[in-house]
Amino acid sequence: MPKQVDYESRRRRIADAVCRLADEHGPEGVSMRDVAARAEVSLGAVQRCFRTKEEMLLFAVEHVGERLTERVRARLVRGPAQSAATALGHTAGEVALVREEHRAEARVWLAFVAQAAVSEPLADKLRTSYADLQGVFARLIEEAAESAGPGTRNGPGTGDGSVTGKGAAAGNDPADGVPVAPDPRREARSLLALTDGLTSHVLIGHLSPEEAQDVLHAHLVLLWERLGVTAPVSGKAG
């Protein structure tokens, strides 16, 4: 009887090997033969899972994104009664990849980002991952704003957290004095850009993980103030 092969499990095993090799040599230095050796499978097995190297790299990027998403989901599930503000802090801490145990993953992610500058298929895959993370941030920010009660509201039709879209600072409506809630999508974009930048700064040694956490926490404190919610008791993000 032919041996049953779990192709999805094998694809993930190959993706792990791709990530380890990309960490050592960059995505451009990854070959299907080397991946086969690192994954301890035959070259034919790799080729049956992925027709081309590009297809294999794209799956590896998706694999890294899924691992990050799973960690975020696990943090939210572990604390179902936590406030949206607390959940946002935990999620931002996971996405920033500044902790020592995530250093290799951060190197791999940034290697793929660099390669995406000259690979449109890879860039498209990364845009999808970033859009998903931004959506999670926006949802949590919106939930936190709703928990603050009716004392704030979104600026009409601006989508940028202000009444006019340019001249008015988020948090005040010059027309009637009613506080204006920050726009969740705009705040999510800012937070995602910050967490992504912190990954790079820690990786090259410009910031220590602790300094990066301080930067992230300071940003979140200001965001919580704009949302009118109480800062989580736990303090730092992560």
C-alpha cells in the first residue's frame, strides 16, 4: 500500500528550511537543492511541493506571516476578558518582533522585505500580510474607542481623525467643542509603521529591545489618551 504523504506538513517543513537558509544567506541565496538538504527530504519532494523557487519563497513568506498571526491570536485567546487597549498593546508587542526569541524571525522577515523591492510577487504577498495586521490593529483601536463611550466621535468624512482632514488636531472639534475620536484606520497605519520600524532598529543595534519597548509604550499611551481610555495596568506593550 502506497505511503500516505501529508503534503501540507511537508510544505511547512520545507518553509522552515527556507527561512533558516534565508536567515543565513538571504532569499537570493536559497536554492531548492539546499532546501531539500536542510529539510532532510529529496529534491524531488521539494519540486513536487513547489514548481519554482519563487513559489517556494512566496509560501515561506506566508508561513512566517501565519506564525506571527498565530501568536497574536494566542495572546488574544489567553485573555478573552482583557480590554481592547490591553489586547492592542500585546498585539503591537508581538508584531514588533523586538524580543530576543524573535530575532531570527525578524531577520528573515526583513530579508524578504528587502527582496520584495525587486520582486513584485513577493511584494504583493507582503502587502497582503501588512494589510491583515493593519486590519487587526484598526479593529482593536475601534473597539477601544467604543469602550470609551459616546464622549468622542469620528470626524465626518475625513478618515484621518480630524474634522477638516488637515487643520484640526484629533481630539477636538473646533466647531462645537465635542472631542473627535482618532480615525482607527489612520491610527492603525501609524502603529504598524512604528512596529515595523522598531524591528529594523533593534535588529541593527540602534535600539535595545527595552528601548524599543519604551518607544512603543510611549506611542500607545498617547493613543490611549486620544481614545479616552484608561491605560492598561500592565504598562508596557508585549
